[in-house]
Amino acid sequence: MTGRQEPYYVDHDADFGLSGLTEAFTLSPAPENTGAALGLVTAKLDAYDRECPVGSVDHLGADERSILGYDTSHDDWGYAEELREDVRGLVESPLADEAIQAVWRAAAGGGWDPAAHGMSARDWLRRIDETCAARRPRKVPGRRPAPSSWWGVWRPAADEVRDDVVAEIAEIAEIVEMRSCRERSAGPLPSPDSLSALEEVAARVDPDLGFRLFLRALKVHSVRIEKARYDRFQALGERFGHPAALIDFGLDIAWPPIDTARRDATWDFGFSHLAGQAHQDWCESREEIRKTAAGDDIGQTPGSAAAVLLEDTLRLLRSALPDAAVTALWAGASDRPGTTDGRDWLRLIADVCRERLREAAPAYTPVVAPARTELADTVLREVRGTAPAVADKVVSPHWHPVPATDVMDALEHVVTRIDPDLGFRLFLRVLSTLSVPLTREQYDRYKAIGERFGYGEYHVSDVDHLIEAG
């Protein structure tokens, strides 16, 4: 797919093209004949046709659409064209038919073998291509031509990534070769021939297609991948512009144990993150808490989000912070009326987190690590330095008003007596709630504190909109 103009209608959130089709074969009963196999191809195309276009403006009237430049358009580059490009790349490649056959079997799981039905691998791919070509482009309401949805990043040239993809396949091939016959018989593994064929696809056809089919083969054969390799896969996927789900879904990852001291979230986390999820229609309920507790970041050990939220919550529960101060703290950090009932709210959060951990990480034992106090004075200076600027402000002034002074007092208590890390994260939330203007110097100091705490790349940038111009 490298070198062509990007499609402007497609916004895949999972696998696609030929690798996406092979996934459909692994998830379905083995077709009994060629007609049934082509029926799976048609079903995959039908499923795409039923998807709602990303960024649909169906709610706009005809005049509004016209003003904005939207119209009803033909989807001239959709799932069928992605699939056809992958297929044509293999059909027209210099690869031997045996190599293409090995790639298909490895990625599709062997449930449908064209050779068993009198077809070569290329003949089978040509039948797929004919099925795609026979379909009329669907009409997509409410879309206008625009650059593709790759977040403004074009896919890399093949030469920039080919060696990296080939190296990953070669490493797995070496591991497979080193396995003894006894170990191989203990569970299915991709064959050396299929891995060699996948290397050929990446090296001689298209590294993107080779990478996606390689991932499918790993998933089909349940090959356990260590965390470092998984991180490299995600980095490669990001270079291709693929969503994280394309890498994640179905991959067997050897996750490290949960460690609440490990800062591997890209954005906010824990109790402050939960507060940041609150919005006008948000209600303090188990379901709302569960969404945050189950929201592990990409690359995090399952259960990590619940573990760090539980640790923050237990710190507050076990502290001497009065119930009224807990309520004020939540109101200030969430911009929600002070309607939560102190420790009852914290107990509910802890209960939901434990429930999530029983599902995601049953072997994990919650432990509240000692607070990192080395930055307490630094954080306290920032909190106290901001207090005069918000002395006359009120959180939720029109409904259950909470004086900002109560919020700042609660923050001081958290910073000095509970955990400066948690206090600083809540402080950043309060800045946004109270719309506190910041100087560039203040923001730079906050960034430095965040770096010392090990926060993710975009954590502190949540408040960069408060920096005053000039």
C-alpha cells in the first residue's frame, strides 16, 4: 500500500485488507466448499458496508451540509479496495505459489485450504479479487473528500520499515528453529516454511502486508510474545498508521506483574484521572467508575488502571482527611457539584476496583507503596503560590457551591500528609476546573515536576491551554 494516495473514507479501528479477511476465516467454521469460502469474503464486505462512516454528519440538514462542503459520495476506496490491493500485490509478486499458499495457511489457520479444493493459492486470491470487483461502491452520506485518517502522518516508504519487519519475523523464525520436537508438539507454532514465506512478503511485496499477516500467524498459533517485542510491534504499527487494536486483539502477551510504581500511562491516571472523566451528564455510579478502572492504557498490564486507582483511593481512605475535605477535593478536581458523601464515595471506588482486579489480575494483591515524599516541598510551593489567585473563586457556584479555599486546603493536606504525587495530579485538575491562568514559567515548572514523577508524555499538557499569551 506504500506509495498510493491515502483513502479518505477509511478509518479502520482493527485489522483490514487480506489480513482482516484471514481473521474472519479463523473466527468461522471451516467452509465446506469454494462457494461457502467466497461467502465469507462477501460477508466481510457486507459488514464493512454496514459500518457507519466516521465523522458522519447525518444530523445536519442539506443546506448545512452544502455550506460545510459535505455531500453524499461514492466510497471509491473502501474495504474492498484495501483487500484488492493486498491480493493483487501477492498475485503479481515474484513469490512462488507454494510460498503464497504457506502464507495463507499460516494466517488463516488452515481451516480453508484452497489446494484441497483444486485451486492454487493464486487462483484463490483471484477469486477473492473477482468477488470484490463485482461489488458496486457504496454511497456514503455526510462525508467529504479529505486527507486520510492517519492523524496527519503519511505511511513510511517501504525502504524505511522493510528491514525492521523482516528482522522481527526472522527472530521468531530463529526461536521456532531452536524449539525441540518435544516443545513443538506441545502446542501449534508457525512452521519455518511459513515464516520464511512471510519474510518474502515483507521483503519482496509489501512490508505492511507482511507485518499484518505475520501478526495474524502469531495470533492463530498463540505464540506468546514478551513485552519488549510487543512494544516494538506497537511502534511499527504506529509508523504504518495502524490503530493499537490491530496489534493487540488476539495477541498472546507475556505481561509483567502489575506495578503501581511503574509510570507507563501516556495521560493522567488513578483518582485524578477518574475525576477528569466527570462531565455534565456524568453520575457518580459503579458504571462510571468501572469505565475508568477498566481503561488500561496501550501497553499496560491488564488491571493496571484499577490498581493505581485503588492505591490512590486507599491512600485517601486511610488518611485523616475529613469527609468534608474529601467531598471538596472531588468537587475541585472533577468540576462536579459537591454531592459525593466523603468516604462512602471512596469505598465505592475501592469496591469497583477490587471487582475489576478479580477479573483482570486475580493473582494481584493490592499494596499501598510508601509515598514519594522527596517532592513534597516543591509541590507545596506550587499549591500555595496558586492559592491567592483562587481565593475568591467557587467550584460549581450555581449548584452545591464549594469555596476554592476549601479545595486548596484539602490539596495541602494531600501533599503534606498523604502523597505529593497524588496531590500534584489533583492540583493539575483543580487548575483546569478553576480556569487558573498560567505563565509559561509556571507551566515549565509543572512539566519538570511531572518528569520527576515519571508522568507520561501528555499528562501535564492537559493544562497547557491555561497558558496566557504574550
